Amino acid sequence: MQTATPSIGLERTLTQLDHARLRKLAAHALQSRGAADPIAQALDEVLDCSEVVPPQEAAPDLVTMNSRVELEDPASRTRSTVTLRYPHDAKPAEGEVSVMSPVGASLLGARVGQTVQWRGPGGSQGAARVVALPYQPEAAGEYLR
């Protein structure tokens, strides 16, 4: 059985606060589940090779935690909107995806115009283009959300 993982190939930019919180989250997941958690491993890799910026310097086209992201399926051109959340705040049925999900992990640090890819349970491939950020906390002046 294949596991679900984001496609990590692009350098990402993260805010200092997101980086610190996600470092703790990934470390906890790796400590409790180790190699059995491929998303935590992938997230840890993203954290290791990310550029880290103060929240006030986050570009307005950058997907940060708690951002609302408009996506477009490259094949069908269908659009959807999701909000990137920490696992304890995620409500997938309401479009609030966890950063510890394949889709969520692939969105972290992406930019408007970029296409993100992930592999779901069973090996299914997914992709979406980041079309817009209707809401980004840093752009709204909410640096400590």
C-alpha cells in the first residue's frame, strides 16, 4: 500500500511563526510515529530547505498558515477554495485542510500562479494551480494568528 505524500520539489518561503510552530508539529509527529508518517517527513524536509522571513515581510501572494486559497484543477478547470489549517483546527468537510494532509502540505509556502502536486492514498496523483489568495493573515496585518 502506498502512502499519501505531497510533492516536495520547490523551495518554499515560510514566516518565522509558521516555521517555528510547524517545526514543533513535525518533530512531535516524527517522534511519535517516525518513518510511519511520510507527511511529517516531507514537512520536515520543507522546513529544512525553506527560506524563513518575518511575518511582516511575507509576500501577499504567499500561502501561509490560515490562508484561504483559491485552487483550479489543471485538467477540468474546476475551481475550489480551501483554508490551510493546523491539524487540530482542520475541518475537511468545510474546506479547511490540515497542513499534515497531502494537499495541505503541498500548499504550504506555494505562491499564486504555482501548480502544486501531491500523491493521495493508494498512489493517486493530484494537482492544483494556486489561482488567488482571497485571505492571507499577514496581508491583513494579523501577524500572530
